[in-house]
Amino acid sequence: MKPAITINPVALHHASGYRDCLDTVAREKRYLAQIEALPLARIEGFVADSVAQDAVQFMALDGDQVVGWADIFPAWAHAVAHTGRLGMGLLPAYRSQGTGRRLLQACINKATAKGITRIVLEVRADNHRAIGLYTALGFEHEALMRHAMRFDGQYFDAVQMARLADG
Ligand SMILES: CC(C)(COP(=O)(O)OP(=O)(O)OC[C@H]1O[C@@H](n2cnc3c(N)ncnc32)[C@H](O)[C@@H]1OP(=O)(O)O)[C@@H](O)C(=O)NCCC(=O)NCCS
């Protein structure tokens, strides 16, 4: 039987697999603002910081393979330090099986425990699956961002959404 996908706090040994996963989703040039992952050394540093800070970052694993990630990083400045920004993605073969929901719920739980009371994100307006997931977990539409993304010269609108812990 195929092993179940597990949701795990980020660990140092995830760095390379996380980069591969992020790179695959970025290269689809559809969902993320970046179109390729940063070099591995940068990702390793980023993951080391996450681990050291017990950051809100989770990996979905199929065995040892990183097949998805989700993270919520807080803003640093005092008056907005209760606000965290969500990013997430799954490899194409792992979508629409409930894994995104599990990743996001793990992030929301940990972010809330850490005092993050406002979670924000931007999503391409035609990304109906992502918007469906965010709406199902309590995010609300805040603004339409016209021509917010551009891929190969073509503009796409994005939606800003937010979820308040005590709203
Ligand atoms: C967006 C993404 C993370 C969602 O994760 P997922 O595992 O595919 O989604 P899930 O299977 O957990 O779906 C959870 C909920 O989303 C909604 N949803 C799923 N597919 C949907 C679709 N095609 N249309 C509308 N809503 C949908 C449903 O509410 C669903 O809840 P349900 O299973 O109770 O019906 C994933 O599809 C992905 O990585 N997409 C490409 C990268 C991306 O878009 N990243 C986000 C950029 S902002």
C-alpha cells in the first residue's frame, strides 16, 4: 500500500527536497511570483533560520520526498508583527487530495499559537483551487490587485485575502 502523506515541521534535511519542490511549482509560471527556486545555499540558510526560530513552516512528505510546503512568516516591524504572510504549494501529482488543507491547517494552528492574529496572502485571481481552499479555512477577500503578476508579458490580476484569528 502507498504510504500516506505526512505533514512535518521543517527540518534541516528537507532543504534540498524543498528546493526541488519549490522549483517545480515555480517553473509552472502560473502560481508563484518566482519562476525558479533560489540556489540551494540560499535555501539551506533560509531553512536553518526557520528551524532555529521554530518558524511556521511545514513540509508534506511522501516517504522522504518533499511534495509540498506551507509557511507563514511574520512581519518584523512592531505595529504589524501580528501579521503573517502565507506561501504554499504542492507538486502537481499531489494536488486536490486534501494535503493542502492539512498543510494550511497545521500552519494556522501554529501561527495562532505564536500570536499571529492576521494571516495575509496574494493569489492569482484565476487560481480557483487555491482560493477555494483559503475560503474554506476562513480567509476573506480584501482587495483585487489589478495586473499584479506578469508572466511572459501577460498580466494577471491577483486577490488579496486575509484571515483574522479573532475577527
Ligand atoms: C493550492 C493548493 C496548495 C491547494 O492544495 P490541495 O491539496 O490541492 O487542496 P485540497 O485538496 O486540500 O483542497 C482543500 C479545499 O480546497 C477547495 N478546492 C479544492 N479544489 C478546488 C477546486 N478545483 N476549485 C475550488 N475549490 C477547490 C475545496 O474547498 C477543498 O475542500 P474539500 O476537499 O473539503 O472540498 C495546491 O492545489 C497547489 O499547490 N496548487 C499550485 C500552487 C499554488 O496554487 N499555490 C498557492 C499560490 S497562492
